[in-house]
Amino acid sequence: MIKPGVYVHFKGGRYNVLGTAVHRDSGRVDVIYHKLYSEDRSWESKPLSEFTETITRGDYTGPRYRLEWANTDGPK
């Protein structure tokens, strides 16, 4: 699915991704992350389908988030 690590949003923001979680009622798979560019380090979630989608904005077509580096040591 999604490797834990640091991802970069197509607009430039960096995110620490913990991994994924399944919503127990809906079965939806979410990516669990927090922003690295903000003082607020609370964990947030976004649907996996949105996190991994390819988007087109102006002259850019590509992934919404791309892996900058994988965390092979597990969550911090």
C-alpha cells in the first residue's frame, strides 16, 4: 500500500506518513500523516484513493503526493 516516510505534495508541502488505517464502519482505507511544515503535529487522515491519485493542475500532471524517502525503521 503506502510506505511510511516523507511525502511531498505537488504544491511543495512535506508530510510524515505513518501508514494506513481502515475505517471500521465504512471499510475505507485512509493514509495517516502529519504536516512537517507546520507547528501543528496532530495526526490527520486522507482517503488512500485521494492520496495516490494522479492530478492535472495547470501545466502539472502527476501524483498528488510523491515519496521523498521511505522510513524503513518503522514509525517515529
